[in-house]
Amino acid sequence: MKFYQLAFRYLCRKKSKTFILLLVLLFINSMILGSYMILHATEDSRITMQEKMGTKAVLEVKGSDRFITENEVRKIRDMDGVISVNRMADSAVYPVNFNPITNSDSEDENNWKVTLLSYDELERDSAFSDLRYRLMKGDMITESSGKGAVINFALADANGLEIGDEMEVGTETGSVINVKIIGVFVAGSERNQMDTLPAVNRIENQIFIDNESYTGLFDNAGYRKIAVYTKKPDQVDVLVQELKDFLGSRVEITTADILYRQLEVPLNRIVRVMKLMLVFTLAAGVTITSILLCMWMRSRKREIAVFISMGKKKTDILMQVFMETAAVFCLSVFGACVIGSGMAGIMKELLMKENTAVLLSVSLQAGDIAAMFFAGGCIAVIAVCISLLPILRANPKDILSKMEG
């Protein structure tokens, strides 16, 4: 009779032992699978956080003589890990077809100017991002929105301007651009300003435009400030050093990754706990399974002695025991997958009960099953080898003589 036939006959004959081994392996594999599912979910959440947290390095020129040029911006975009760059510039300009708002009687030229602020993404790195300003109607300036301007509601009301109208601004050199109004904002502090404040410094006279329009107004326009967003928050220090090497001491660089660092703490805590649990499960799995198989192997000495007396080789006996364990192991893997699929939601709820800021998507995936199969298989193989070690090392004659004695 072949070794696999003997293995299945033995399992059918020893139902209680088979059931106990199945329960042990099922528990071990379920623990391994659960650990891998959570580790996989935390890694997915970390990657999602890295892409969405908006971790950035902010570059601001120290003087007014060497702004960041367009060529330098292009090279920064090509740096490793950079996903976007928000260019920012500002300048005082003259209104052409509208009048600025002012309560001052000053004849200074600043009392006849408005402030032009340019952005690639107005929702980021501006007074809108920290909720000091709020969009009343219309759209924000984005890289995909094309040319446009967002103006204060008071300036719009005073000049009879509406969304869709075009406004013109110019410089001392005679350069003029016209930009379509795409949005209207409110600050809420317009009435809290001093009457002596010149027009150029008033909130009502702040006009946000896109960078394409801004560079069309000024020859060789540069950027006073840029925000460099990275998809690798854990390597933001490397990016900062690369930016320092590229731009030298002419810029001051700060980082904004506090939110990512705060949300990373509970993730790291979960990873440490799961890794510790996984190590404990593997160690306990090898120990318990080995002890169980060793106890059963001692009770099978007579059976093994009979096989040897019949001329069976040690390799056949070894293959039979491996086949017995492998069959039970495969059943436990299937059961663990069923349990893991059903427990995914419960594990997510337990983990997120105290960490609502971090969202884990715990689910059963093929990679988790493969990892469980490999780890659980290693436990089963090691346990079988340990239980068979006395037989493999012993001489067949010694086994037979002990049984005869």
C-alpha cells in the first residue's frame, strides 16, 4: 500500500487525534492570517496617507533680488518623490478698468494700487487653506482651470463686477493683462481694518490669479515662494537636503508633515503589536504542534516497528507522516480563510475603536493567504521533523529490539 493511502487510512482511523490537530493548526493559521491581514492593511493605509496627507517642503526666498525661476521649478518637479509644486508670487499693480477700495486720503501711489497674488492651486498654501478666507461663489484657481481671477466681494460690489466679467491690471512699464473673474471670496474681517491703511494693503484689493496670467504681466517673473509636495513623507528630510544643495542659501526651507507624523503613530503602534503577535504565534505554533506530534509519535512506535519489520524504508514512513500532517494542514488553511473573511470587519472595528483618525481597510487578499500558507507550512514541516527526529536518528534494529523488549 502506498504511503498516501496509509496516511489517509490513519487519519480516518484516528478521528479524535485528527480533530485535535486540525483545531490546533486552525487556530495557529487563523492567528497568522489575521496578523498578516492587519499588517497588509496598515501598509496600504500608510501608502494612502503618504499620497494624500499633503506633506510638503516650503521654499521662501530670503531677499527680493533672486526669486525662484521657472527653469528651477522644472528641475524641482523632476526630483525624486515630488508629486506637485505650488508656485506663489505677489506684486503691487495698477487697476485699469476698475477702482480700488480705500478709506485713506493719502496721495501715495500705494493708495492707488491693488495686490496681485498668483497660485497654481489656490486651495493650498493660501488664506483659503487655513480658512481665513472663504469662497462665496464661483470656482477656485487650479492648474487645470486655466486663466482666471478670484476677487473680494466688496471690490466686486463697488465696481459692479460679476463672475464672467474681465478685469484689467497693469504695471509701471505699461504691461497690461485682462483676466476673467471666476470666483468671489469673503474674509470676514474687511470692516476691521484701519481707515489709514493704503489700498494696496487692504483685503478688499487682494486679487488672486493664475501663474500663467502673472508671468504674462511681468517679464522674467520669478516666484517668491513655492510649496513642494512629496509622496514620500518619511523621506522629506532627504528632499529638503536635495533642495538645499540645489538652491543654496538663498532660500529658507521649512517642512509641514505634522499631520502625517501624528497619524503615523497609531499605525506604527499597530504594526509593532501585530509583529510581536506574529512572532509569538509562530513560536507557539512550532512548540505546541511539535509537542503534540511527539506525544503521538511515541504511541506509534509499535506501528513503526511493524513497518520496518515489513521492509519499509524510513523515507516511506517519513512521507506518510508528512502526508498526514499536510492533509490536516490544508483543511486548516481553508478553515482559516473562511474565518479570516468573516472576521475582517470585526478586526477593523476593534483596531479603529480608539484610533478614528486612521482608516484601515482590513480584507482577505491572496498575498495574505500565501503568507499564511508559507508560515503555517514551515511550522508544520518543522514540527514533523522534530517529532520524527528520534526515529530518523535511530537504527532500525534498535527500534525493533526495543519493541521486542
